[in-house]
Amino acid sequence: MRAVCLLLALLPGLAGAVVLPITDARPLAAEGELRLRMPAGALELRPGTEPEVRLEGEIAPGTRLRWRETANGLGLVLEHRERLAPPPARLRLAVPATARLRLEVGDAAVDAQGVGEGGLRLRGGRGDVAVRGGEGLRELHVETGAGAIRLDLPRPGRVRAESVGGAVEARLGGTEGAEVRLESFSGPLRLQLPVGGPARLELRQAGGPLVLPEAAQARPDGTLVLGEGEGEGGGRVRLVTFSGAVQVLEDPTLQRTNP
């Protein structure tokens, strides 16, 4: 690794500060696991073409990347020589699409596309999180404190997205065979589904506005169903909030994904 020049980066919390460009790469099996911990900044994840983790980005002087081998793959922690928590960083990672990801990102914003087919678990704080998964992303768990969560999943499997105060939005290509839970204590929930796709909804809302498609039907057990056959074949979607607004839409622009 070699510093080429000094940059002025517009990172959250580091606007105008001096940062250094960095690149690195470490081998990671296609079915391996990457554990990452960073406190703040921005993280971008994309699928790579090699069995490795390839990293580039910008970090503050004094910040170091501490890699370690684990039983299942790799661990990566950002540390600073003189600070308990390092300044914000901007990292762009290419990882095997099938790798398992375990991310603790503090207040960093995250943009993940086409990764996590081995499972993706993310714990964050105030930063917004966006996950656009391929059809192979079947297990997803995202938690934030105040950051918004936005999911775009063609074929969801086991999905849990929860925030204390942030908005939670999900665009699903279908719900067949899925177990989905969207939860925010005070933030709004927004769910978009293909028109006519079967779905069973469980709504737990103490207060706040509620918008449902005209096609929604109530069942004696308190659930709501969409689609023909009273939602037969649709997976279970739970929407949980104390005071946030809830909006469920049938989106004609969403292409239904066959199971």
C-alpha cells in the first residue's frame, strides 16, 4: 500500500479534512465469511469476479486496516493509533457474491448491491442503509437506530428490517415462501408488491396513518390478504410499528418474480 497524494474528501463528519487513498486485497473463498467493523463514513459493496476482498477508498491519516483470519473467512476492523474511534472513512469493497457478510457499521451509510447471497447481517446507527439484492439473497437482517432502511429484493426469503426511528421501505418481487418482518418504533413503513401477487399481511400498529390497496381483504384471524385465492401461496409479511405510518402499495412497475 502506498499513499499517492493527499485528498480533500467530503465524507460525513470529515468535510474538508485531509484523507489518504488506500487500496488492498485479501483472499476470501466464494463461500467464506467477511466480518467488518467501521464506526462512520460510507461503505459501498459490490460483487467481485475473484475469490477475494478487494478494497479501495479514503481514510484519515493514522487510521489502519486490521485484518485477521477467522475460522470461516476474514475479519476487518478500522482502528486509529491515537483515537478510541477512528474518523469517518469511505470504503468500496468488491466481494464474492456468495460470501456471507456480517457488518457492524456504526453511523456509516451503506449501499450494497448484488452481494450477501450467503447471508447478510448488518447493524448500524444513524446512517441510511440501501440493499439491492439479486435472486440469491435469501437471508437478510438489517438493524439501525435512526437510519432509513431501503430494500429492493426480487425474491425475498427470510428478511428482517428494523429501526428505532428510521423509515423502513421494501420493494419485493413476490412473497411466495418468504418470511418478512418490517419494524420501526416511530418511523414510517412502506411496502411495495407486484399487482395481483399473493401475500398475507400481519399488521401491528398502535397508531398512525394506514394506507392499503383496494384489493386488500380482511380474514377472521385478523390478517390481511392480497391476490387471488385469498393470498393462497403468498408468504407472510409482518408490519410492526408503534406510531409510524404504514403504506402498502401494489406497484405496476414491479415485475413479479416466480418462485
